[in-house]
Amino acid sequence: MVAPAAPYPYADGYNADLLERIPLWAGLVLDIGCGTGALGLAFKQRNPRARVFGIEGDTRAAAVAARRLDGVITGDIETLALPDRFTGAVDCLIYGDVLEHLRDPWALLRRNAALLSPTGVLLASLPNVEHWSFAARLLQGGWRYEESGLFDQTHLRWFSQESGRQALAEAGYVPLDSVGRVFEGERGRRFITAITPALEALGVDPESYARRALPLQHVWRATRTPPARLQIFATMLAPVGGVSHIRVVEPMQALAAAPGVQARLTNLHDLPQPTPEVPRILILHRPALLGETGLATLRAVIAAGFVVVCEFDDHPDFIPILQYPEMYNFRAVHAVQTTTPMLAEVLGRANPEVAIFPNAVSQIPAPRNFADPARLTLFFGGINREADWPEFMPALNAAAATAGERLRFVVVHDRGFFDALATPHKVFHPMLAYPDYLARLAEAEISFMPLGDTVFNRCKSDLKFIEAAARRVTALASPTVYGGIIDDGRNGAIFRNPDELQAQLFRMIEAPAWARGLAEEARALIAARRMLADQIPPRITWYRDLWARRAALHAALIARIPAFADLPPP
């Protein structure tokens, strides 16, 4: 009998804190100690055009990684000679739980510094020798090595936060920051509380000790040279329907991974103090800056030294509160950012400084649908579409009556649409949190996207299409908005009237492989053209340019709002 193969020396997973710190725009990533390639695979879902290579000593893990990454080199990283093509070209160099296993990690850090590109980033996760469990085990007489984890029997080194910083600095890097990864925080707090009298007797502040002792690991970020700094703060509406995630949350997370960029959400009542001499941008997400109160709000943030940008993605003429003459959303800010050329033209009438950043997805997840060709699920998750779908309901009901169990419906939010469906094969969800909304969408095969031909709708973005396409869900859409990105019959299906809707839907039911082919083409289009990864460098460039032109922008602002004449430029 053949014995089963030994398991990998580590789990088939990845460090989420490392993933969040890989710059989204990185074109070449080198993951040293890549294991089974799980981290690189997750990053390639965020940036499909990135080239990710791994180095791995375990041949079994390397064989798995080779199927996931663009290439894997097998061997001992301390003795390997790396190909010349990596020198000066690596945008992100990763040591995930690696340096503690090496004989001379300091020499390797020095040698590999030459791999980084001029704007490249080093990431390293290091075990924390100051972790509370070390002290607990020593005090209780329970010290022993284990097969994995902090007490891994193959560890040759441990690091404190300070010794990790020192190792990077002495190897020629500029340490930027570190984040502590805390697990079992409550147990750690209980231990620290128990030994607080001893800490105090030794002159050790318990809170200071807790900050050092709670993290199991530290994830460090470093560069070869000090990066240019930039502060970006953003307010955000309550997340409804995904717009806040797409327009604010995900871009801010991606910006924060860029070296030198501090990016985080805030609110106007807790606005961080700007750092002197550092460019600083404040983005206001869909504000309602009305009358003297609105002017006072803007006066305060401009006086605090910010270049102010309004983020807006709807036609303002159809939003009642924006019709007041004393509405200052666009006139009383330095610049505006939006989603489409049509919206840029509309908003540019109030402020000519407008940038267009089309909606984009942060990742292309693994598909979860088309598992059963005998059944298709149609997903409808539109908000404020009550005027757009009624003329098509008879066609949907006719298709549902003919298809029976072969066609199911999942409806989010729109109860009227759900109630009008004359089929028992339907499920309703009230308004969902955005991740849950995307999860229900990913389980469907067809996304129904009706939009009437109105001025307001023509200014909408194609967000519903990119959400569906990224998850390999076939678009069944009106030509309004979606005709600009869907090539009918190639990457989606267009309907102009109820008869066309019914014909397209019947074809999908009868030929699910055809529908899946449309979705595969759409998914490839999104990977090539509508990834957030492609937007981060242009966004940073625009924000830096706004700061460089702040005097001229401020003069233009005063020309529009003379009441700001007493304000100095940022």
C-alpha cells in the first residue's frame, strides 16, 4: 500500500494584510516563499494583467503555485541566482513568513534590494518575539517548539517591531510603516491584566506593553528611497447600492497601498489635522452644501489647508435638493470628479475642473454560476428602476410561464417587481449590504438591466454591467447606457422592446452555453479595461497636479465665490 503524500508544510492560504498592501498597480510581483501561490492568485484577481512570480523551496507546494502564477523558481532563496530580468523591475517584493526561517536574512535583504524598481515596495511579515504568549509559556514552564505558528520548529529568528525596522533600515531600505496582526486579543488582554502589578513594579507601562505584546506578527512596508507624500481624506454617504464602495471605499483602500500615500475615510466633524508641507486633498462624496451652512463648511476645510474635490455621479438637475440657487456642491470646491463624459459636461458648467474616473471593479472573483445547464437564474437588483421595468413585465412573465422551473428569479429591493412576477420560482431580498448583494448576483446566470431612455438615465454609468461581467453573469440590458459597452451577441444581449427581450431570454434558456460565452467575453473585457488597478496611478497624478496648481484653482474658486476672497490658498 502506498502511503499518502505528506501535507504541505503550510496551509493553502494567504496573509490578508499582505494582500491589502500590495500596490494595486504593481505590474511585476515577486513572492519569495510563495507556498502554493494563494497570495499571488488573489492579487491576480485584483490586477489580471500583473505578472506574479514565486520562489518556493518545497517542490509539492511549488507545483501547485506553478499552475496559479506566471512562473515559479524552486530552490533555496539564500543560494539561488535570480534571473537578470528581475533586477530593478520588481514593483512589489514579498517576504511572507520567510525571513525568520533563514540563516542570514539580513544579507538576503541587502542583496535583493537591487530587485526593486524605482517606485517598488518591499513587504515582509515577521513573527513578534514580544508576543504575550512567549512570556506566558516561559512563566508557566510550557515552552516548546511546534509544527507551525509562532513557535514553528523551523524558525531560526524572531523579530520585535523595532528590530524589524532596524533590519530593513540597515539593509538599505526606507521603512514606511508596519501593522500588527492581532489574534486572540481577549486572551492576551487577560494575561496582561494578570501581570499588570509585575509590569508596574518593573516600571513598564501596561498599555505600552500591550501595544508591543498583542500583535502575533508585524507586516512591514518599505521602499528603496523616501516616496513623495500625499494625504487624501474622503467623506462617504451611508453605503447604499454599492456606489459608496465603488466610488469611495475601494479606491481609498487602493490608494492607501501606494507608497507615501495616506488615504482614509473621515467625516467633517473629525477631520484629521493636515501635515505641514504634505499635499492634502479632501474628497466630499455626494455632499449637500446648501446655503450659508454649506459655505461655512467649505470655508472651514479650505481654511484648514485642503484642496477640496466633490465626488458626484448623478445628473444634478434631477435631484431636488440640488435645485436651490444657493447650492454650492460644485461651484464652491476646487475640483469635481465623476464617472462619465456626459456627467462631466453637465458638472463642468458649474466648475470646469472635472476629472472622469469610470466605475471600475476591484477584483475579478472566481465564477460561481452556470453549474446546472437545466436551470438559469435571472437577477434583478436595480434601485430606483420602478419606471423602467413595467413595460417588460409581460415578456418576463411569458418567458417564466414557458420555462417553468428552468428559469428562476432573484430580486433585491424592488418589491413591486417581485410581486409582479407571475411565477412561484422567485426569491426576494430586501436591501442587502453590498458584499451580500454581490454574492447573490454571482450565483445568477443572467442580470436584467432595464433603463428607459431619459436624460437622467443617459447620465448613469454602466456599473450594473461591470458588476455582472466581473462575476461571469450574462448581461440582458437596454441600449440606454449599456449600448456603449455591450456588443450585442458578443459580450451581452441588448433588447429595445418587449419582443426582443423575450427572444433574447428564450435563446439563453435554450442555449445556456451561448449565454455563458457572452458572459466570458464580458468578463475578459472588464479584466482588460475596467479594473480599479488601472486607475490608481492616474488618480494619484491628478491629485498631485491639483495640489501643484492650487493657487490657480483657488483664484478660480474665489472668482466663482467672492465670499471666499479672504481665504488664503491651501
